[in-house]
Amino acid sequence: MKRLMTMLLAVVLLCGNAVAQGKRYQTFGVAFYNLENLFDTLNNNGKYDLEFSPEGKNRWDGKKYKSKLKNMSYAISQMTTKLTPMGPALLGVSEIENKSVLEDLVRQDAIKDRMYQVIHHDSPDRRGVDVALLYNPRFFKPINVTNHTLKIEGLNYFKTRDQMCVVGLLGGERVGVIVNHWPSRRGGTEQSSYLREAAAQLCRQIADSLRNIDPNIGIIVMGDLNDDPQDKSCSMVLGAQKKQEDVEEGYFFNPFWTMLDKGIGSYCYKGNWDLFDQIIVSHSLLSQGGSKLKYLKCEVFNKEFLKQQDGAYRGYPHRTFSGGVFLNGYSDHFPTQVFLIKEIK
């Protein structure tokens, strides 16, 4: 009872008069984390996998792999609040080599009590990195999984990460989660923009297909989009708006747009902060929408232990390698999270 009252008090502070009017809520964390090259030590992909093997330039051995798993699991274990003491109910991840590394991750002492289950698919990406979804079976029940390959007309050689769509029940409510890792900015931001715009179009098509089946389904688009909220791929092609009141039915709200305006990012390059790691919610998850799940707030999980503490890159995400030197860090990206609430009748 004391724990329940603590949670309800926290909801009062976050939601104003909701509890005062006799209403109670359950809160769900939905997070995304680019795990920055979570590879095992086996070379299964020729030259693309060589750097993460004992013979490669990173001298990636069992000791470093175990340290990486320990660090990443600790970071995930800290993503808790008074409302979500078991951490995120859903955690999308990118830059992982295979299902095996995720099975190793969820067995780590720091998070094994959450009993995270793994949904994974091997993508055609040349480097062999994929996206995946971890879920806590206490809160989420998967129903269907589909994977969607991005194809660019005239670029038959082009290969990137597939987009994973997981439909299931979050707190008993139907949601569709689309996990992404859009093409990089290699070759120049403007020159490569059309690739991310194509990825956004594919993501939009997946979302539209979900709405055609269930107009009230809550849709969550998450991932390392390699673009910021105001860029064309996110704001125009996907249709993710800056303000909730501007979101029309069939479109999205991007809560991280305002956060980036405040100078808060998830990735830093040459002193400039970007917010590539976004979680975007559909109109149905807003106050005016048809889902019983409602968006509450968002955060960039940028705790001090995840930051470089000294040197020229002080304040940057504390990554695993820098300039070929093993730093025994976490990731070059900060994780991000949104919170959804559902009224308990």
C-alpha cells in the first residue's frame, strides 16, 4: 500500500488534478538505446566483422565483450523512476550483431530479474548490425512481428537495416512499435538525405497499414534516425509535429523536438549536439486520440555516469572506443525514453 501511495503521489505531481479527481494510472516506460556495436568475438561476416574479433584492430576479446555487456546492462538497469521501478516495459535497440548478444545481455545480473524477452531479425545490412526489441512480459504481450526492407530505386547494391514492426498489447492496449536505424549521413548530410527520406516513407507506410486495420492503435516510432526532429525526413515525410495541438489524426507528435531546441541531445559530433535517438508517438496516444494509453513525458537519459568525465570530449557520451583506444565505456549515444499512462478503472 505504501508503494502504491508513493506512485500515486508521483502521478499527482506529474498529472495535476488526475488523481485528485479519484483517478489512478499505470505508467509504462518505452525506451530506445543505440548500443554502439554490441558484437560477439566471432568473425561471422568476413571483413565487415573482422574489427570485432581478437585478430581485428579492436582486439575484441572475451574480456572486452563481457565488460561491454556489464556496462550496457548497468545503464539499462538505471533507467527507472518511482512510476516505473522495473525500468522500461519496451526497449528498442540498434547496432547489435545478432540475437545471441542480446540473450547474453538480458542474462546479466543487473537486469536479469526483469526477464526481458528478445525479438530479433537478421537484417541485410553490410556490417551485419540489426535492430531489435526487448520487452518485459509482465507488461507487454507480442502478437505479430513483421520486418520491412528499405529498397532504393536505381541502387540495387544498397543494403541497410530492416525496420521491425511489433504489434502487441501494452498494459492490455493494442500498440504497434516500429524500430528503426535509418541510413547514416556518410557522404554528407544533404547528399544522403534522400536515403533517410525514403526510410521515413517506408515507416509511414507501415504505420498507415496499422491504422487501416485498427484506427485507434497506438503507434510508436523509435530509433536512431540519423536526422534531427526538424529535418525533412522526420517533420515532413513522416509527419511528426513539434506541438501536440498541431497533430491531426493520422500524424505524429515528436516530443524530442522541443528538447533539442533547449540544447539537449543524444549524440555529439564536433561539439554540436544532435537528437537522432527519437521516440515519436501517434495522434491516438495523445489526449485527443482514441487509445486508452496516453503520452505523459519524455527524457534523454544522460546521467553523469554515461558521460566522458575529462579531456577534450568531456560531457560527450562515454563510448566504448575512441581513436582505436578501448575506453571501457557505454555507447556513443544516450538512451531516450517516453512514458505512457493508462487510467486504471
